[in-house]
Amino acid sequence: ASPAVVEIHVTRQGNGFLGGSTGQGSGFLVDSHGYILTNNHVVQGASSVQVLLKNGTTLNGTVLGTDSRDDLAVVSVDPTKVSGITPLQLADSSTVQIGQLAVAIGSPYGLANSVTAGIISGLNRTVGGNTLTGMLQTDAALNPGNSGGPLLDAQGLVIGINTAMENAASGGIGFAVPIGTAAGGIGS
């Protein structure tokens, strides 16, 4: 699965003397047309998006669409530049069960294609007050930079998009948007 996982770097324009800011997260290729799924908060307000492939290639990305309510976004890159990469397949997230294996791939702290594993610890969780609902809870380690990366099952199918963590400094717990929430929007 890791060749289809990307690192996303964004630049945001600043106002006046404050200058701009940068951010970093993860994403993953979902089809052969160059579409990458990530979190809205990774690309929100971006004036430029750079996508770093596992092989070291950097591509310009374009934010095609966002869903701030579910914290989802789709970024596109030139499909000819990713033609040799097998996109990740999506699972039926409605069949996810507590106790099943969960594998997270992403770029925590800019460490590309880092892999952690755990289990699904809970279903239908609410995160951030009432902001994100229906989330998958996992004890697979998630850290800043994992946002937007895939949460996989034992067969390597995407069951969720890593989105949030609580108490990351002490091991904490992670949350992922179920892939079924995004699947309708990307035509899968």
C-alpha cells in the first residue's frame, strides 16, 4: 500500500506583515486519474499544494473539492506522473468491527511512509465536540502529519482517513473518518 501514500506540503498566503505559513500532511491515491484523498484541514486555505511521492518525485497538486463538515478533500495531480502506482482499494467501512487490525500509513513529523498498527478501539465516535461524528477510533499511533493518510485493514483495504488524535504525546488515541463517508464523493 505504501507506494500509493503521499506526503502533502501546503503554503498559505499571509496577510500584511504576518507573511505566509506552511503545513504538512498525508494523502493517498484512489484512482488512475491522479485523484488523492486527504483531509480538508491539511489543504484548507492553501495557495499552493506540493505532493511528494514515495520515490521522491514532487508534483504540483490542485485542490478539486473539499468537505469541511466531514474534514475531507480531493487533490489532483498529473495522472501520467502516477501511472505506475497502484491506487489503494476502498473497503466497506460499515463492516468494520471493534478489535480488528488497523494499520496507519502517513508522514508523521515529515517522516514519509511511516507505518503503525493497532486495533479498532471504537466505532461511531464524536470528536471535537460535535464537529466530527461517526469516526473510527484506533490505538494505532497517529501524530501530526498522519492526517489525511489511510487507515487500512488486514487486507490492505482503506477503512478510514486518519484525521485526529487526542493526547498524542502520551500514546493517546486516534480517529479516522470512515471511508464510506468519502466513497460516494469520489465515485467509488
